[in-house]
Amino acid sequence: MATLLRRVLRPLGRLPGRPGPAADVPLRARSHGAGLLYPDHIPTSPLQKALLAAGSAGMALYNPYRHDMVAVLGETTGHRTLKILRDQMRRDPEGAQILQERPRISLSTLDLGKLQSLPEGSLGREYLRFLDVNRVSPDTRVPTRFVDDEELAYVIQRYREVHDMLHTLLGMPTNILGEIVVKWFEAVQTGLPMCILGALFGPIRLSVQSLHVLVSELIPWAVQNGRQAPCVLNLYYERRWEQPLRALREELGITVPPIHVQGLA
């Protein structure tokens, strides 16, 4: 057990922008070795999951930018919620197609030239702008490891890979205030324990001014939009690149943020 905890509670050791294993390979139910359900799968007992959840929660609260710890927390605490999300996707035509085809979002699957050529204001162009302005890469998403069901493993992987799409939809930057606002939206949308914890405890590091703006304006806005929007996991974003971002927001019932948060932290 100590070896497992040390393996997980240290940084992943991959350079930012470099893809993890099988970054563009759909997760499928096939043999990947003794007891392994998909690439990177690490089978764990309920006790091991509880210890991993406790350790990763502590590290994630201490340093919210430890995305590897946030990922472990999500995988070890979200099994029941992931089943609910999976069932929602199965009942939706677009979501069911996503589960069937298992698309992945990474630099190896994105046609950056095509996205760059799309009209101003389109989802694809604005997503590419978000990546460039905030200097983030879809390849920094941690691969799923501790979910003992290959379909649910794909659901949480999909959630991670569309996270930046939610930033684009909500018009939120990647500073700590923007991340907290997105977490509130995700908490309402998904019910994942890690999103709820991030939404509740993330504001601890905010300044008094930012905390006031968050509580008085941004949280109510994020909660309202999270409630009125359909499940964002049911959107096949890769087939909506050409759609105007404004039209997609109107389709989902997502309104413009009440305040510009780029300069706040």
C-alpha cells in the first residue's frame, strides 16, 4: 500500500504539453494484461481507493494546481456519480454516439490548421484562441487509472478532455477565480465529489475583493447556468467546430458572465 501511495502522491513526471500513453486511443473493453481493463488501468481495492482519496484530497486542497491529485480524487470518489452521468449519455442521441465512438481530444486528434481557418466567433476558433491565450494544451490531461470499469473510465476521461471547452463556453480564464467558477458550474452539472470540493474549498486562496465578486455575482451565475443547461457531456464538440459560439451558448441556455474576471485572482 505504501508503494502505491508513493507512486500516486508524487508528480507524474511528464513534461507539460507531452501526451500521456494512448492519448488518442479510445478506451475499449479488451485485454491489457492481467486484470487491466484499459491502458494505464491500476486495479485497486475499496480500502486502497479510500486511502488514495484521503491522500489526494489533502494534496489537492494544499495545492489546487496539482491536477494529478485532483484526477486521483475524482476517480476514487466518483463511481456512483459516473454511473449517473453514463446513463444520461446513453439516453441522449448525441451522448450515446460519443459513448459508442469514444472520441479523444488531444494534439494528435485535433486539426489545428482547420480550427485556425474557421470563422471568427466559431466554437473551434474560440477554443483554439483559449488554448493560445491561456497557454494550455489538451495533452496535459492525466490518463484515467483507478476506475474499475472501462466505460466509466471513458466518461471521466471525456469530462477531463472537455474541461477546456467549458472554459470556452463560459468565457472563463484559467486563473484561480476562473477555475473556481468553472468548478461551480461542473459541480451543478455533474455532481462529482471532486467538483463539489473544489467549488467549496477553492475560494480559500482568493483575495477579499475576488471572494466578494465570486460570492455575490459569479457563483449565482454559474449555478443558474449549470442548472438550466443540458448535460455538457452530451455535446459532440468535435462535430460542432463550425457552429458559432454565441449560437451554441443560446442552444444551451448559457448566458454571458456578469463580470470580466481576467484581471481578478
